Amino acid sequence: MIKSKRVYEPATPDDGERYLIERLWPRGIKKEGLKLKVWLKDIAPSTELRQWFAHDPIKWAEFRRRYMKELTSDAAALRPLIAAARRGTVTLLYSARDTEHNSALVLLAFLEKKLKTKK
């Protein structure tokens, strides 16, 4: 199972392995205070894409398309998450305020599709 959660929400036992999937460290969070398995910077949207999107819901469909393309081009970065999801629950941690338009949701959908096609 793969879930997503804002990094500012408290960790819970049902989170399983927690992975930070942001290129930048979240504001106001101390590294030693965040319970996570690994910080996967390279899986986050590129700096150019992140800056272009700027969390503008009007750009959401195009952001999803472009980010999926980036994910497709870097299969090696996905391997730790795919392996972890096959072992158990994985929670993707993100820092965006918008819970309906963020990179974690795109990555979650991408990973679920990968897991279904490669059993």
C-alpha cells in the first residue's frame, strides 16, 4: 500500500516506511525530528518543473503530464520505493499546502501503476 501525507502531520504506526519526496527540505522541520526512512530528492520534480508549476491548480494537468515524463526517464530512482511498497506500507511525505494538487499524488499514481504492471 502506498499513501501520501503532509510532512507536518505526525508520524503514526500505520505509515510504514516514510520517504520524503521533496527536492528541498521542508521549512520548519528539523532533520532529526522527522521520522523517515530516506530523503529521495532525485525523485522529486525537477527544479525547472517545480518552479514552472508553482502549485497553480490551472497548470495541474500539464504538471502531471510533465512529471510523469520525468519519472519515466529515471527508473533507477523509483526502485527503492517500488521495493518498499512490495514489502509493506509506504508513505510519501510532501510539504505542499495543497493536498489535491501536489507531486506526491502524481508519484503515488505512477508507482501504483508500476506495481500493477510488474508483479
